[in-house]
Amino acid sequence: MDLRTGIAVALLGMLLVASYLMMWRGWRRRASRDARLPAPPETLPAAPSRVGPITGTYLGTTVAGDWLEHVGTQGLDRRSAATVTVTDAGVEIGRSPEPPLAIPAGAIHAIRLDRAAAGRAVRRPEYLIITWAHANRSLDTALRPHHRDDLGRLLDAVEALVEREVTSWTE
């Protein structure tokens, strides 16, 4: 190996090590930021079911408005198989193998369909994004039902919860 090749290999190695160290620093910063976030609820009070359980994929929870900024605590950043049930009390997401996630109806700000969520993007709007508040932070939780028909059913059921909460605030 000549001198030029050796220098190029050494520079490339240093660049890779520096890149890894910067990523590691970012992961540590995110972990320390999210360590202060209390665990979200795992259950909701018993209430009549509106829709579900519907099978799908839990894509993750991110900071609201930033589909790349994962919330790295309590397994909220891990993709998993899920069952989603919408009740009068809120949205219950059973995740496997992660602990369940419950989003109270009063915490839900908005619901929408999107093409990009939790670091993933698709061609058509196939992701159901629930924007909700937890510990004075606004979060986006992304779900993708296995069947396309279930997407509309989930959207309608959660929209009804949001409208009911807005009505109760104005009365």
C-alpha cells in the first residue's frame, strides 16, 4: 500500500469514528432529555368501546411537529406490533413486546393522516398520527393499521373524541 492510500484509509477511519461519536452524543442527549419524562399511562378507566381492537403497527412516538425526533423513554421509540382500541376514555394501544400505551381522551389535541411519521415515509397517507399532551410536552404517536378500511374507522373514532372534548370545554 502506498502512502496516499494509507493516508486516505486513515482519514476515512477517523471520519467514521468521529461520525459514530457524534451519533452517540446525540443518543445520550436524547436519553437524558427524555429520562425526565414520566411514564405514560398504561391503562384507561373502563369505558364502552367505539372501535377495535384493530391490529396494526405502532411506529413510535415523536416530539409533535418533528417526525424525526423520537421520544426515547419507556420504549416509546420502538416499533412494534399493536392492537388499537378507541373507547370513550381514550385510545388504548397494546404493544408487543413493549408495555401498553394509553392516551386519555382529554390529552388528545388533534388527529391526522400523514405520509411521514416516526422516521418513516410512504407514498400515500397511511399513517394515523395522534397529537397529544403528556407532562407539558406535545407528542405525536404514529400508528399504521394492517387493513386500509380500518384507517378511516380509527380516524373517525378519534376525531369524535377530539370533538367531544372541544364541546365539553366550550359548554
